[in-house]
Amino acid sequence: MVSTLGTQLGALSHRPQRRLLVELLYANPQDDTPVDDDEPKPKDEELELLLDFRHYHLPELEDKGLIDYDRENNVITKGPNFEEIKPVLELIEKYSDELPDDWL
């Protein structure tokens, strides 16, 4: 086992990271859904969240080996240590209705 409980809990301590990791539980990396170019431009607060995600949350999860992030293609897949945190993510997802609203 490469990651420690402390590493896993650190990754789960931020809501954006929890949401991403739970989404990866059932993600299919072969699903190449195109991005809609007609999407509205993000507002300032949304842009700040996107920047935080790209420059803080993604690198932190990648450093922990929980995700692989292809910056050129903007693709996120499960990292080499993802299986170690998977049981905790499955519990969070299974009991999401019983958790506070801001957990996911």
C-alpha cells in the first residue's frame, strides 16, 4: 500500500477533490464526450473555482497518485493509488443521502 490513511483523508478534506474522486468511481475513460463550444463563459467566481481546481486540487491529487491528469488533452483518469482510496469513496457514495449536503 503506497498511500497512507493520512494521505487519503487529506485528499478527502476538500469538497472539490471528494466530488472528483467519487465521480471517478464509475468513470469510463473511453467516453469521449465533446465539449459544447456554445457554453456560456464562466463568471468571475466560477473562473476562480476553475483556477483553484486546475492549479491546486488536480496537482495535489496527482501528487498523491490518486489521479492522472493529462494537461494537454484536459483528461483526468484514475491514478496508480486510486484503488487504495476506492473503499472509502464507495462508502461516501453509498451513504451520500445520509451525509451533510455540502459533502458532495
